[in-house]
Amino acid sequence: MAMYVYSTEGEPVGFVFGTDIYDLAGTPLGRIVGCRVHRFDGAYVGEWFRDMVVKRPQGRPRIISAVAAPPPSFAQAGFSIAETAGAEA
């Protein structure tokens, strides 16, 4: 089951499926590696903290190997997250 990614104002802005992060339209944005978040090209973005991607004051940025982005999620195929969550229940 996917979980939401929230803005600092508490609004859902995306979701996580496995270790991949998508925007609400289903476009893949990056991935979570441990507590770090990276784009698919390997660039460091921030830290994963309480369902948010945040900048860490004493950040430990490091570039990792690039990986291919996953295909767009079912959100782009016309399904909403609520519909897919209801189908799994």
C-alpha cells in the first residue's frame, strides 16, 4: 500500500510506493535510500523524516549511482490513490 508524502504545511504532495517517491499525478520523482532521498540521477535531495523530505542542517549529501526511473504509476492511467487503496481492502 502506498503512503503519502506531505508538505511542511501538512498537505499531501506525493506518495511513496516501495522506496520510490511519486508526485500526486503519478510521475516518479526519486527514491529513498535509508534515510536519504535521491533523484533517479543519483543527486542528493534531502532526508526522509516523518513522511516528508527535509533539508538537514548537518546534511550528509552524497551522490549515488543513477538508476532508471520506474514507469509512471497507475495514477497516470486514470486511477486515483483512493480507488487503488479501496481495491486492496
